[in-house]
Amino acid sequence: MSAKTDLRRRFRQRRLALLPAAEPGMQQVAAQHLPPLLRGEQRLGLYWPLPGEADLRGLGEHPELAQRLALPRVQDEALHYRAWCAGDPLSNDATRIPAPAAGPDLPAASLGLLLAPALAADRRGIRLGYGGGWFDRLRSDPLWGAVPALAVLPAGCVVDELPCDRWDLPFNGWLDEQGLHWLHPV
């Protein structure tokens, strides 16, 4: 068993145990601190939560964000973002996660911030996800790499250092129940 496989198993359990107490604070931090980070018509790249991930879809009811959200859709072996408002039609993408069923893929410049669920993150910005590499491949494109990105997870899943492969791209920081933690100026 690889080190990352073992870490994924351990942090999935830890996140699941911590989430009930952490999620309300994460939702509050997101609602309070994220709207001012978007400029002009920029959108917030959200995610559709899987079981055990913080659910931030309530931002769709926030007066400053209701018309400014986007969700990822995996298709044609790549992750794309499409505009999303609460109540819009969804269909499962290539990974069987609900995603906007219609509309054009958005260019990187239309997003002001990406949020990605994480099993763990370290203080260098390395995110431990499920191992699909969707966010790393997206962010390896310089245009998408220029969009600030935060991992979303309970504070108890932030560690000093995680294993890092050559394709792992550091995030600009993370969002937890204690606040936004920026590592790289944006």
C-alpha cells in the first residue's frame, strides 16, 4: 500500500469525524470572507460535495454570490467549469458527480477563486485529494494556475507536511472553520 493510499484512508476517517462540528464554521467563514475576493463578474468555483465533504452549496443563497457560482464538470478526460445557480438542471459527469447539465465551459479568467475539497492539506499548500488528479491537471494550465485556489477541510486535517509528487501543485492556502489561511499572496 502506498503512503498516499494509507493517508487517504486515515484522513477520510478523520475528516468524517471532524466535519459535523467543523462544517457550520466553514460555511460561516465562506459566506463572510469569500464574496469580497471576487472582482467584477468573476465567479466562485465551488464543488458538489461528496459524502464527508463540507457542503458550501448554501452560498447559492448568499445575495452577493447567488448568480456568481460555477461547478466543475468532468468530461472528455478534463475538468471544466460551468455557471451554476441553485435549482439549475444537473446531470452526472464522467465521474458520476452532479454537474451543470447545460451551458458553455467557462474560461479561467471568468473565475476569481477555486475551492477544492481535501482529505488533508499541509502548510506548504499541498492538498491530498482522492487521487484522480483533476485539479492538478486543470491547474497545470498556466491560465487556470493563475486562478487562486483554496483547499476546503476541517482544521484538524491540516498537517505540517504531506508526501508530494512532481505533479502536485500547491494551493494558495485553505479554508477551515477557523478562517482563510493564505500561503501565497493573491
